[in-house]
Amino acid sequence: MTEDPRKNIGARGSGNRARSATPSTAARSLAGGTAARKAPVKAKKPAPDAEAVSGATAAKQATPKSAGAKSATPKAKPKATSTGPKAVGATGSASASPKKPRAAAHAATPQEKIGEASTAGRSRPRLRAVTDDDAARAAAAAAEEAARRTRAAGSTPTPAGIPIDEIFTAVAQAAQRVIGSNWEARLAELLSVVRRRLGGDYTVDEFGFDPQITEVLVGAVEPLAEKWFRLEVRGVENIPTDGGALLVANHSGTVPIDGIMTGYAVKKYTGRDLRPLGADLVFALPFVSQMARKLGATLACTEDAERLLTTGELAGVWPEGFKGIGKPFAERYKLQRFGRGGFVSSAMRAQVPIVPVSIVGAEEIYPLIGNVPAVARFLGLPYLPVTPFFPLLGPLGLIPLPSKWIIEFGEPIRTDAYEPEAADDPMLLFNVTDQVRETIQQTLYALLVDRGSAFF
């Protein structure tokens, strides 16, 4: 029986003893013949560049595989076990030109794939795990940077991390922008007033008016009037510089802030104190009544009004009363009834002029969209307002909206042309009252056109 030549593939030497052909040795015999029997070449350590890695891979392929490495080339196994004339012919052609068939028949081994992957990843940064030392150094650097910024700003953070000094600085800057650059002088003046009052060094008149409290109120109201409401005052020249006069104004705003703004304007531009005539409810409230007296207010009755006017004081009256400040927002700037002309009677008897005052801007600070009369009667109030923000937002709903205000003092209406006894004529009182009301109403319409937008 003829011996199968495939059994001698990969045998070493010509002796009868032949080395058992494994898949790796058979593949090397088919692919390179004598090239597989070269002396082992020790591969150098791969260089960082791609060419060195490729050279090291080629050197490893030229090195005979050990028994442990044979199983690492499973892809070469099918080609190594191929038999027949075609496989033998491939061996002969590989002997004539060992490099080309080897390059064509060799499949990429796992080592070559690892080398290519490492070469392709050279351009990307290599990551490493963060150790405890790295974290400690980063924390120390962050603490040092925070300490440096704190020293530079001059602030002293609390243990909770709140910079108290920075908060005080911000508050001081905000106060300076709102109150003005002389806020420190005003604060010192307020403290001196408090110190004198604690010592009993103050006086009041027969109505309980305290001029020192008025000065303090003017300083407190000024930021609200100038910065928040952007108050514009017109016709200041129509206010008498001396002697008595009766200022008659429209009333609105849900909360009677317009009376405070009118008194502020009179004090600022004329230096005189306005003595308001208030309703009975003002003097029925515990704390409000005391403050109203100290600010110069008195009861809106004929006797008190005549006493103020005959002594040369500036008295102020808002004839609409609660009907004006409690009217719905849909009826804004529409004057309500001015009563029966009691203020005209007082002015005629005192022989003082009547100055119409028109106020635009108060209607928008608390837009009245509803009322709860049952609760209002239970609390003893004329109305319980419901606005878009109160009581929905609670105390925040009490903040007035920043509408733009205009206060205009109209030309005085003389009453000294009539005899004091004319104050008893109801038809004359009605005609003068209607004249004052129409003057204020027409002025309101003109001011609304001049103002334009209520908030901008």
C-alpha cells in the first residue's frame, strides 16, 4: 500500500521517526516551508510608534510556536488541514516566494488585533483611576481657592457658608440706591429724634399733631414716592405759601395711600404741613387713630375744619370717602358723589380758597376686583377688598403695584367773594361743590392722557 504523502507534511529530517504534525506545524509547513524552521528570534520590546508595533508582530509570527501558543491561532487551523494537490501546490509556490503567499494566506491573529487597537488608541488620552491622594489634593486646592477669594472680598463666611459681610454690603448699596447717597445722615437724624423723644423733648398742638413724627414720615415715604411710584407733582404754585386753604382731592386705591402721598408732596415742595380731615372709622381703630393724630389728622367735622382753617392751616379733605377708595377697578377715575357740600361751607365761613387736587396712579396700586360684604360687616369694616394678589398671596399681596403717579394742584377757587352767611344757602353750596368736582374730573382725564401707560 502506497504511503499517504500527507502524513509526512511537517516531518523533520529524513529519518523514520517523524514529529507528530499538529495544526500549527502543518500550517507553517504549508505557508512557508523552510521559513518556518528558522531559528527563533527574540522579539524586541514594542516601540511607541506604529511601525515598531508592526515589526514586533512580524517577528512573533516568524518565531516557532510553543505547545501553549498553538491553541491561540484557531483561524489558521482550517487552512492547515487542507489536503490535496491544491494544498501541495500552494506549498511549492510558497517555497519559491515565501513572503507573498504568507502575507496573502495569513489571517489576523488576536495578537495583531491587540497591536492594531493599541496603535489606533495612541492619539486618545489614556484614563487612570482617581486615587484617594488625588481627591485629597483636589479638595485642598479648592479650599485654598475659596479662602483666597474670601480674603480678597474681605467677607467672613459663617459656618453655614453664608457671607454675612457681603449681605450687609449688598443691603447698604440697595439702601443707597433707593434712599439716596445721604441715607447715613437721615439715619443719624432719625436716631437723634428717637433719643430726644425718649427724653420727653417734643411738643404737640391741641389736635395732637407732632411735627417730629411728620419729618420722620416724610423721610420714610420719599423712596416709595420717588422710586416706586415715580411721583410727578404739578401746580405747586397754586398752594398758598401762608394763610389757610382747603385742598379737595379725589379718593381711590383700596387703601388710602393717596392721602399720604398728597401730604408728602405738600411738605416737600412748600414746606408746609397738610392737616387731613379723616372719617370716623380712622379714629375708631386702636393704633391707626393715635398715628393719625400725631400726623396732624383730625375728625372731618365742621367745627374742627373751621378751627384749622381760621388759624391759617392747610387742611385736606377727600369728599368721596370710602365710596371712592372702595369702588371697583372697572369704575376707576370716575368720581363718586361729593356729599352735601360740608367742606364748601367750612371754607366759606373761614373765607379761605379751595384748591382742587387731582391724583392719578392710586387706582392701579390695588385693583379691586371683588368684595366680601358679610365678612366686612363682621369685622366692622366698610368693605373687605379682593385684589388679584390679595388674599391669594397673603402678605405679599399687600405690596402696592408700581404705578406711575401724577398729582396736580389746580387753580384756587375763591370763597371770599361770598359773605360768611352764604354758607347756609344749600343751592350755592351745591353749585360750588359741583364746580370743584367737575374741575377735578376733567383734570383727571387730561392727566390720564399725559401719563399714557400706568406702569411704564
